[in-house]
Amino acid sequence: MFARLQVASVALGELFAHGSTFSIPSFQRPFDWGPEEALQLLDDVSRAAGIDAPDSAEPDYFLGTLLLLAEEAVELPGSAVIAERAEGVRHSYEVIDGQQRLTTLTMLFAILRDLGVGQAYDALQTMVALGAASGAEEASASTDFRLTLNGVDRALFRRHVQRVGANLQQPGNSEAEENGSSSSRILDARDALVASLSQLDAGQRKQLADFLLEKCHVVVTLSHDIDRAHRLFTVLNERGKPLRRNDIIKVEVLGGLSPFDADHARRRWEAAEAQLGGDFEAFFGHLKAVYGRRRATVVTGLRSLIAEAGGARAFIDKVLVPYIGVFVRIRSCQDAPSRSGDELSERLHYLNRLRGEEWLPAVMVALHKYGQEPDRALGLVRAIDRLAHLSRVQCQGGGRRTTRFNRVVQAIQNGSAVDETAEVFELNREELRNAKFNLRNLHRRNPPVCKLLLMRISDQIQGRLTPIDPATLSVEHVLPVRPSTTSAWRSLYPEPEVREAATQCLGNLTLLPERLNDKARNRSFEEKRVLMAEHYRNGPMMEIVHDVVTSSDWSLNVVAARERRFLNALSGILGVEVSDAAMEPRIDAAE
């Protein structure tokens, strides 16, 4: 071990314990994760914890590495030396690498605490703050909390995340806009996590909290030398060539073959590697799911597939090569289809946009089994597409989605699902009710899915797919989420309940490049119209931007009519009637 460099595996419950505190140095960039990354972390941990599928729970979960810097006398957090020292002794660490994960984990602890998890409350509060819970009191000293952000994010994070009860309240002013984009990302990520965790019952939240505290761990590297810490950071993030899993798989498949078979298999294998590129290992993961071996390791699952196929050569000819062709066809649709009106390619393109690929094995089976029956294959892909998007509108976790699509794979394999009317694709009453409820506030509940559905609604209305990268767009609330107290928006929408309903409904949303969105923020409607028109004056404009630019005002009637139009389009996209998810009943109740 290098001198003055300590490394250990530490559970989160040990990391955030005793007198350990963590701060983000001033030279670090601001918080850079948004809702998508935060939800991905939650999704990964929830799946490992078996929240939606208890039988698939893992014994533990590795969250990656942390690189910390501390004074010479400070030991590793979670070490026996730290634990033995008297209570009240502080051990301060600077976070050189791991800021995004620690910030998001702190959000998870604080949100679970505020949502209530029974006996785990005190433990979660200990993960957020030192000493007793601060209640409604707002602590001002940085040492009152485990994690201290840098810059303008520090006060906002304490006030709207770390303080007890803060995550269930919305800021009443334009604080995030005044502080900058990183503060907005903190609030957006927080709101997305609150919405997702609110979908769990109390028992599931307790299960998740226990798993986070006891079973999730990180590998902590502690340095007492800032120069060495920075060199190590560079090595960890920019250098090294990991062992490729497909090299191990190749030996597993080709080893032991006769010279004749080995030569044939090697040529086909190398052709497969060229086709798949960096997707080689991902392909094998999906292939395992196709054959009902999702939980087996790659190598173990591969061995059983080879044996079932009748040997390595038969596996390559009858399983590997045909399914690679299907997989490459699906992946090729990540880019927008070059030919307009190709519904299969368009459906695959929309599916490829989604975070998570639990749908992919079902599509592989459908295209493989019905490759010679294009209408039947299209019908199944259409149903898979709808189910994949509906599951996300319901804010279902990755485990639940995976379980559902395992049943779809089995149904297509055994012939009980031959078209989109099959029972396996149907939503029950509770699922449909939940989907409609979430559609009234979708951006707050699942921002990444909201953005994708807005793009798709625009395509549906204009009758063609818009070839644009979702990453270049952000959701703009035309009626701002947090208009200032002197804003004309508050005069136009004087009733808080009505303003909140109108703000969050789909009819108030559009999509803009992030830089344009930053400019628009809390401006008046006319100023926003001018900004949009100026930005798009020399280029094509999405339909859901065009209808904002061409609108003469942004009254409640305009927003409500636009919402009805969007929900009608969405009913066609999702294959279920959702037009009754409109905001009018809530507005009537408020009036």
C-alpha cells in the first residue's frame, strides 16, 4: 500500500456515522446530476434491494468508489479507531471524487426520513445530521449536517433537503432561479425522488432504508496529500483498460471445439464482435433474459444455453447469430429512422430513448419468432412499446418492470401472446388509475419520461417523427413553477390551487434547448414568445413550441384546451383512454 493512502470497503451506515462530516471543496464543480441520474441511482438500489421483486434481492450492493482528503491524524471513516473515539469528536473529510453520489444519497436519506419509515427515522436522521434532529429549526453551522455543499448550493441544500420536513415543501419564491442552474438541478432531482419514493408503501420504504444503511457500501480511498489525491483522481477517471467480459465468454464458447468447428465458430464470433461493438456484454445479458436465465451470471447462464442448444457450434449457428441480427436491428433504431412511415422502426426508436432496457428481451423474442410475419411482429412491438411507456408513467421501479416483461417474454415464447390484445399487455384498474393520477403532475413525478412523452405528443400531432436528441432539450413551464411575488403571472392566476394545477399539467409544458430555457425562466408570456420565435426564426420548430409562439395569451382556458389536445394524442400513443386525466375537476373544486 502506498504510504499515506488508506483504502477500505465501508457500508453507508458506517460512512455516515460518529463524528464524520464531508464537504465539497470550493474547486469542485457544482452539483451536476439531474432527475434522470438521481432516479437511475434509486432504480439501481431499489432493484438490488428487491423492492418490487423480493425474490431477486441481492445480498449487498456496491455503489462505487469515493476519494477523500483529510488531515494527517484523521482515520478512514467507519474505521474502528473512529468508532472508539468519544462522541462529539469531529472527523472532517473533503470529497475529491464522489460528490454526485454522496449528494444524491443524502437526498434519499432525507426524503425517506421525511416520508416516514417508522423505527428507521432516527437512523436516517443520523445519516443527514449530527446530533439530535433539528426539527423545523434551520441549523446555520455547516457542522450540523453530514454533507456540506459548496457555493450558493450550500444554503439551499440545507433549507430544502437536509432540514427535517423540508422535502415535503415547495420553495415559495424564485430562490433556485436566482442561485443558478445547479440549485435548480438539486430541486428537480429532489422532486423526482420524492415522487418516486411516494409510490412505495411504508413497508417498502423501510425495506429500502434498511438496505441503504446496512447493505450498500462504497470503497473509500483516503489521502492526506492533496497532490497525491488529485493524481489518483486522474488515474481513476481517465486511465486503465478493464478486462473485457467478452474475452472470457469467447474462451467459454470456443474452448474445447474441434479444429474444424473452432475455425467456423471463430469466424462467426469475430463477425458478431464487429456487429455488436461495445454492446457485446449487454447483448448476452438480454439473451439470458430471453431464455429465462436473467438471474444467472453471464458465464453460468451461457454454459446452460450452450448445453441446451446442443453444443457450442449449434449455439452459435442457431442462437447467437440469429439473435445478434435481431439485437443489431433494434439498436440501429437508436437513431431516427431514415424512412418516414416505418412504424416498426419508429416504435423501436421511441423504446431506445427510455432509461432501462427491461423491454428489450421481449422485442428480441417477438422479432425472432415472427421475423417472417411482419404484421404480427409489429403488433407485438406496438404492445411492448405501450406497456413500457405506461409502466414509466406509473413510476414503477426497475424490478417491477423487469418482472412484468419477464411474463411478456414467456407469453410470446409459449404462444399465449400473438398480438397486442393478449392479456399480458393489459392494465388493471389500479394501474390505470395510477397512470392517470401521475399524468396530472408528470414532470414532478418523472421528469425524464415527461420530456420523452412531450416529444412523442408533438410527433403524434404533427404526424411525423422529429429527429432530435432528447438530451439537447429541457422541459419549460410556460407558467413558471415559482413566479416571484410581484410577477404578473400571479395576477393572471391569483388562486394558488388553480395556479399549481395549471403549472404542473401537460398543457403548460413545452420543450426548449436548455440555454433558451434558462433565459425564459420567470419571464412574462410575451417575453417568452419573443425569445422562442427569435431562436427558431431560421429553423424548424416542434409543434409543441409552435403552438406556444402562435398563442395570443396563456390564460387558463388556453392551457386547459392544450392539455385536452395533448391527452387525446397520448391516448393514441399509450393505447388507453387518458383524456379524463385533465385538470378541470381540480380547478372546479378549487373554485
